[in-house]
Amino acid sequence: MSICLSLIVKNEAHQIDRCLNSVRDCVDEILVLDTGSTDDTVERARSHGARVAFFDWCNDFAAARNAALAQIESDWVLVLDADEWLLPEAIEPIREAVSYPEHLVVNLVRRELGAVQSPYSLVSRLFRRHPEIQFDRPYHAIIDDSVVRLLQQEPHWKIVSLSMPAIDHDGYRLDRIASASKADRAKAAMEVFWKANPEDPYVCSKLGALLIDLGEPEQGIALLKTGLKRAEQEKMTEVLYELHYHLAIFYNQQQNLDLAQAHYRAALRQPVLPILKLGSLINLGNLYRQKGNLQAAYESYRQAVIIDPNFAIAHYNLGSNLRAMNRTLEAIEHYQKAIELDPAKPEFHQNLGAAFLKGGNVPESLKAFKTAVELYDQQQSPEAERIRQTLRELKFEI
């Protein structure tokens, strides 16, 4: 089965090479649809052997993606954005998944680098080139609506999901977070679709969460609740998870811990891929710790570590919880694992130092504190001096 990468771009010269290099051993052709670049995006795309087409931007991502689809003849389509790249370990599973004649869509797990809340998401970015599959929605364009319609006419098709991460996405890194103007444009685009589809669970979830972020919680919560009711009726599993998750985060921020807990639990009951539940597990563990239920927090963090042994924050939170439970040696093990996975976090070293000190290992404690101070100094954080002062009071020097 031949695969074509479809990429919509505008002024992506700074990152398009990374994206296109990542698919070199996976796809048979590359179609880049340029929407008005003024840098050397087009030249860079062509240097990778891409076929470049052009599109006049009309504030509609679905229209752009469909214009690209119209020019693809491969059996399958892989859709990426320029700030995403394919993981090498996913190439063989992708090739295997597209070989099954009954497969229509292969959902891919995307790792959200730098995301504060959700470390993974599920995206319908790999699909068979079928004339009835099209993108809908001007913002957050997806094929899901057309796939639902197609399955009603041709129910023999199957939708599957790869359980391991296949795509990395760094659009949530702190230096790449969307500006307020971009958020306002996203709101405007989604509101157009929402006004025509006021009970659509997907747009209620996306727009509702965005409105809360933009400081309009009353309308945002109303949308989330509207979407939740409809999603329950239609048994939309992934959207149900997302809606409960957004509601839980809001109520947690409002210190309504009981309601937040109820929504986190409801999210975790949804039969979605375990890796998608990591955000809820970590946040629920934090909530349990806040309520003083260390055992429940331990179980939540431990489950997160089991699902993804390479999730640094899960090891860090589990270590902190174990230290609070006076299980110091176990805490040290998880702090060390967190540092192995993400050595640039000063708080990881700081808490390892505290755990070593609690266990009586002063040399290792001072070594960890020294690393923490150096990292905090690089960030120009006042925490570095606070650590020095605390150690001086304890008659230690680093």
C-alpha cells in the first residue's frame, strides 16, 4: 500500500526539514500545499523530493486539507503539521496497519511535548484514500464526521488505533504557545461552526475549553455540559473522556475538589487507550494528595508509571508521594528515574536531595542540591538562593 504525506504549510522553513526527514522511510510520496510562504519553505520542501502545490488561504483549514487530498493518488494518506514529526519506531507498525484490506482509519497517538495537562492525544491522521473521506470544520479540521457517514453506508470498514506514540508535537512548548491573537482567531473560527451546530460534542469540547482559557468560564462550562449530554447519548468515547477531563480541570482550579474528582473518575472510566489517561491519573493523584489521601494518590501515580514507564513527571510525583509516606528508598528510586528521563528539571534534583538527606546520605544529598542550584541559576530563579540559605542554616555548603 502506497502512502502519501500531506502537509499544509506557511513560512515553516525553520522546522519543515525535521518533519520531512522523519517520514523518509515511511511514505512513498510527499505533497506540500503552500498557503502563502514568503521564506524558503517551498525550496526546502522540494529539496526533500516533495511535490508542491499552492492554495489561496481562506481561513478554513478543512478547505486547505481537502484541496491537498484532491491531488493525492496514493492508497493511504498520512497528515502531519510542520511542528510534528513521525517517530521511527512507529514506521513498521504503520506499514503493517495499512496492509490490512479492511482498515479504513488508523488513529495515531501524538505526544504533546511541553503540554501542561495532556501528555498524549489521539489523532485520526492516517487513512485510506477513499472518495467519501473529507475534512470538515474550519478549525481543528478532522475527517471523523465523514468517516461516520461513510460507515453508515459501508459498515465493513474497521477503525483501529496504534497504542504506542507515533507522532511528536512541540507546538505546546513554552516558546511556541499561541499568541492571544491566534487564540482569538481560533475562537472566531470555531464559533462559526458552533452556531450552525450548537450541540456538536466535539466543537463544544474544543470551544468550551478555549473560552475557559480566555477568561470566559461561564459560557465555556455551559458548552462543555451541552457537549457532555450529547456525547453520552451518542456514546462518543474519546470526546466523553475529553469533556470530563476539561470539566475536572476547571473544577480543580476552582477548588471544588469533590466535583473535580467525580469528573476525573468519569474520564478514567471511558474505554480509551490507557496512554490517553495519563493526564487524568496525574491530576487525580495531585488532587488526592491535596485532600491528604496519600494511598489513593500512590495508586493513581503508580498506575501512570505502569502505563508509561518513560513518563518523567509520573515518576517524580510518585517519588514525592512515597517520600510523604516515609518510603524514602522507593522515593529515591523514582526521583532518579525521573532525572534519567528529564535531567534538566531542577525540582527533580532538589527533591532527590531532600530524599537523600532524609535517608541520611549527606554526600549524595549535597550533590543533588548542587545540581538543582546550578539549574535554577540558569533559569535565574530565586529558588537557587533559597536552597543555599537553607543548607547554610543546616551547616552545609555546596
